[in-house]
Amino acid sequence: GERRLRASKLAGLSKIPVFIRVANDEQMLELALIENIHRENLNAIEVAISYQRLIAECNMTQEEVSEKVGKSRSAVANFLRLLKLPPEVQIAIRDGHITMGHARALINIEDKEQQLKLLQKIIEDELSVRETEEMADKAKEAGKDKKEKEKRQTNFLPENFKSKIKTLSQTLNTKVKVNRSLTGKGSLVIDFKDEAEFDRIMELFNKQ
């Protein structure tokens, strides 16, 4: 009501048009958050935090938030996604070093280290949103290649291992899986469908 009072005084009004609403603590919080969201000087992170508070503290769904604030559900979801970014990126958005468009491109990169490297480049080279999106796509592809390489290294099995795994699987009459890295370190996984099968497998081991 403070801004309305000041505006009315500036307008020279002797009476202030108001609606009186009775609300409990939760409703008061909801009204305060919604009013805060409509301020013009909020940055994207402040908006996202307000949306999150409406969901967490006022028990709203994203759909209900979108109706309350007059935004589409996808717009609300895009703001909330910003809160999943590393703190360094959120600070850059808050301080105006990057736009929400830059941030949305960074969200698509899973690797935090790659996100921060691209963030630094955006700021240093003053990249446009379009340039950032292109670099983010390249970083995503590089991340996929890295995961694939790690997967191949983790599942590196010499030929003699494969035959032993097959023998063990036949002996136990169940599926056996081995994960082994290039360094030789690994793990052995033996499947069982229920407690009875687990006991059967354990008996086989005890007989050895």
C-alpha cells in the first residue's frame, strides 16, 4: 500500500481507492510474493525465486503459479530452471553480466565445468545469445563423446574375462555382469529375481 499512498499524494488525491481483503498468513505471503513479482526492476533470478516460493510455501503447482502471475506455464518453467544452474551463473544473471537467453543456452550443458567455461567466454568476448547457443551445442556434443569414451573404458573386458563370465553365468544359472576399467579395477554383479534364488546362489558359493 505504500506505493499507492505515495502515488495518490503526488496525484493530489484526498481519498485513496482501495480494496480491503481479509487474509490469513499464507494468503498474505501469496499476495506479497505476487505483488513483488510484478515489480519492473526484478532480475530473472529474483523472479525465479519468487515462483519457487509460491510453489514451496504456498503449495501451488506450476500451472497455478502461471495463472496467478499471468504468465504461460512454459515461461514459469523456464524461470524455475534457472535455479538449477551453478551459483556462479545465477550471480552473473543477477548482476546483469548475462541475459536469460544466455542462461537458457547454458542450462542445456550437463557438465558444470563446461558451463562455467562458457560463462567466462560469454562475459569476456561479449557473445550474443545466438553465438552462445552454437557453442553450447558443441559443448553438448563434446560431453556426449566424453561419456561414451568413459563408458567404453569402464566396460573394457579382455577376451579371457568374457569366457569366464559365461562359465560363471552357466554355473550359477543366472545373469552375471562385470564392469572393468583399463586400470583393471572393476565390479561383479550377479542377478537374482527373489530371495529364494538369492539363497540358491549363496548355497552354490558355500559348497565351493
